[in-house]
Amino acid sequence: MKPLIAGNWKLNKTVEEAVETAARLKIILQGITDKDILICPPFTALDKVHHVIKGTNILLGAQDVFWEEKGAFTGEVAPEMLKDVGCDYVIIGHSERREYFNESDETVNKKIRSSLADELNVILCVGESLEQRKAGKQETVVEQQLEKGLKGVKKADMKFVTIAYEPIWAISSGNPNHKPATTNDAQEMHKFIRYILNILFDDKTAESTRILYGGSMKPDNVKELMAQPDINGGLVGGASLDAESFAKIVKGF
Ligand code: 13P
């Protein structure tokens, strides 16, 4: 399966800074075709960044979306609008949105279905908190997030869905003390996610769905993580902000 390395820039970069990073990436990642590369700038920079990377091997994604097409929903952005500014992907259900913006499995599900209806690729983020892991509930939590998040999604549409496993306790941007999951813990959960996809859909879907790891992925640990059989890529936060460090991750396995 072709790996995907995605950079989630979160709430960082002015338009000018975003354009600068994208322009640098375009040069240093030129010619890489055996991996999919995706960057997800803030909404404000999407259009300009699109013009920089259009026609290159770098894909564009947004960090969130709303489920309605249009109307009186102040502050929201529709899937069609993201496509209009060149987005190929959208991240849905990131733990930061679940924690700070009341994102629930139900709203995640609406966003996924609406994006798929508009043929936008989605990255569904799942992952447990430290408390949940300490209580041994990590599998139950992730299973619920998958089941509810993917409710009503057709098997045929699963080719537009990527899963990102991001244990909250491993996310370093926002908490510099956080450490990545061990490769064993990550692999174990990725295998479990595939098992759940098999139950929800079928074996073929489970085997062909990309499952990204997110949480302190850096140039020095990407190789070990990517060597795990069920890790098909990464969703990178902090280390994706600098073009050189993101390129090291893309090239590091
Ligand atoms: P870090 O790579 O900064 O740990 O963030 C991971 C993440 O939240 C990506 O979505």
C-alpha cells in the first residue's frame, strides 16, 4: 500500500509563511512518487498554497469542515468550498476539535458523510486519552469512535477514507512533554483498527484502508514506526511546520 505522510499545521502560519513553506517543500520533495504527501494549512492559506503546489506531488487538505452545503451557519465552511480552493483531503474528528470544540462522534459522522458525498477524501482521527489508556479502555474507545464515525458509510466509499490513530497522550504540539507511542503499542492498535474495519466492512476493505499514526512522529522515529506492518503513514503536527524536518520524515523510510 502506498504510504501517506500528512502534515497538520494546526493553528500556525500566516498566508505568507504558509506559501513559503509550501514553495520550499515543492522543491525538496520533487520527484517522490512512491509516497503520497499531504499538507493541511489553516483555512486562510488554502487558496494561495493550492496555487503553489498545483500540479506537483503534494496534495492539499483542510483541518475541518461542516456538513451543510450552504446557509445560515456563521463561521462554517462546506466540503464543496474546500474543493473549490483545491483541497483533496479533509481531516475530521481531530482530538483537539473533540476536546476544545465539542466535536462528537455524531458530528464527526455527519462531516464524513457530507465530505464523501462531495468526493472529498477524509482522514478520520481516533485515539484515546491517557486516563482511558490507564483504565485499559483504549480499544473500547477507538472501536466506538470508528463505529459511530463511520456509521452509514458505504463500503464502496471506504476507498476515500483514511484512519489516523492519534493517542492524545502522544501528541507533542501543545504538550512538549508528550512522547510517541512505542512502536509495539502503535502497531497493536493499528492491527486492532484493521480488525474493527473487517467487522464493520469486510476483509478487503480492512486490508486496503490506510491507517496513519500520529503523535510525536519525527525524523528520528519515522523509520521504526513505518516498519510496522499495519502503519501506513503518519499524521504529523509539530514536525511538519518546518519544511526541512517534514521532508526528512517523508524521505526517512
Ligand atoms: P504532533 O506531531 O505535534 O505530536 O501532533 C500530532 C497531531 O496531532 C497531528 O494531527
